[in-house]
Amino acid sequence: MSETPNNSPNHDLFVTDFPKKGFGIVDYLQGRVHFALLDQMKLMNKSGMSQQQIKEEIIKNITKIIDNFEPQKESKSS
């Protein structure tokens, strides 16, 4: 993930807040992931990436996250 200044005007254009009220924890977490992926895909598309490039990059990143997940090392608060 790349670091950008917090005051970047692009944050308002590409970050969608997921509503917290009225959702169980599973639905809330899935909704956050869904919105985050859509926001990332919008940004990638706007930067000129094709749908196939976006798909490959997202799958590569998700695969890396899953491959590096080690539940026994996660704290109970995570």
C-alpha cells in the first residue's frame, strides 16, 4: 500500500464510508470490504487501468493478504 498525505483531496472522491447502524458484525465487516474494493477499483479505473488489469491487481493483493494471514499470531482484539 502506498502512503499519501491525509489531506489529499482525492480521499473525498474515492473513500466511501460504510454506515455503522443497523448491521450485524459480519454484515458490517463484509460491507466495509465491499466498499473498499469498489473505491479502489474506481480509483484504478480513473488512473487508466483496464478492467483486466484491475482484476489481476486486486486478486494478487487479496491472495497476498490471505497467504500471509496466520490466525495463531493474531491478537484477540484484532
